[in-house]
Amino acid sequence: MNHDEIFLTASAMADAARGRTLPLFRSAGLSPDNKLATGFDPVTEADRESERAMRAILAERRPQDAILGEEFGIQPGTSGLTWVLDPIDGTRAFISGAPSWGTLIGLTDADGPVYGVIDQPFTGERFEGGLGRARVTDRQGERPLAVRQGVSLAQATLLSTFPEIGTEAERAAFQRVASRARLTRYGLDCYGYALLALGQVDLVIEAGLQPYDIVAPIAVIEAAGGVVTDWQGGAAHGGGQVLAAATPALHAAALALLRG
């Protein structure tokens, strides 16, 4: 695997996605569609155009790699590598004008995530992790990513996208952790995982995720020194339940409560 080629390809995809999403963010003409017959799961033309742009770059630069994207599904490959794309993670935030959405670009091999990008176009922040990198670049330059150390559960800040997390049993498990944490905040989508890698928060707990929601965040957080598993302590890159923690000790404390 040529790491420099991977980095350049991911950067080109993130740049292309920015070019499709930013012009439509906070745009009066944006009209979301609903993916669901009941409930509300929005998708916009920004989602579709962003993923099309990233797939076009892969077709040119890495045609041998497989692709799994939220909007256009699976494209087989021959290299043993798969790019996992979420063009706008946090479409609800996007259509609400809140800058907590982002573009997720993950790369997996047969064993799981090896590299990931969390890109927030509006703030100009790009979080990278894996293949020897753990960094954030923004308008002020570049600095390393590192999780916060030495925080107990009683001191921890916990994030989750939805207060009504998962099933009734999953909500009860989440509340066991939330009741022990110092602060719980909601609604930050993929930006919450970026904040964990940046050392600003300590835990992210979610359920009902898809692979394209979590592959890139896993790579970024692990590169920053954090721990990401499912609620049983196993691999999380297949989606479902996710527990991301800054340290092994904090992960163990939260996992014990999730297990009940």
C-alpha cells in the first residue's frame, strides 16, 4: 500500500466534497428528500453530488479499490481495500444550518479500518488518522491529534447524537453511563468523534450506526490514542452499537455499565 498515494487521494476527495457541499450549506434553495415512508431521514442533492465527486476521483486514481458509500452503495474492487464514504454525516444538521456535519472518508483492509478523514468544510477543519498520521489541519495550520488522558468517568464529558438512542434497552444502558459522567451533550454527529480525537471530550456512545458512519472515526480516534469498540468490547466497524473512549480505563468503566 502506497501511503502517500492514499493520502493524496483522500485529500482530493475531501476537497471535491467541500466543493459540492459548501455552496449548498445554509442555502435557501436547498430542498431535502425523505428516505423513509414513516419518520424522517433526509438526503439532499449535496449528499448525492458530494459522493459522486468522490467516486469520480476514485475511478480515476484508484479504480482497483472497492467503494461502500451511503448514497450509491457497493462497488466491488480487486485490491483488498475498500473506501467507505459518507458524503454528509449529519444531514439533519446540514439542513438546519448547524456546522456539526462532516464528510467521512474511511479506508479498510481485510482486518478493518486503516485510515480515516473527518472533514468539516464550514470550519475548515480536517482530522486525519491512520497509516502513521494523527493530525488536524485548519486555517491556523497543522497540529497533532491526541486524546485527553487521566480523566475518570465522574469527570468525563460524554457525547451522543440523539437523546433517544436506540431501543429501550439501549437507552437504559446509555443512561447508566450518562448518570455517572460529569456532562452529557447531544447532537454533534461525526464532529463529536473529532472532538474526542482532539482531546476535548472523553466518550462518544451511539447505537444504530452504519459502517459509513463509523469507519473513518474509528481510524482517527485510534490514531489519536483512543479506543473504539462495540458495546460488547468487539470490533465496531460494521456499525450498530459504538463506544469510543479516550483511554482504556475510561473505556472499561463505560463498557461495564453498558453491559449492566
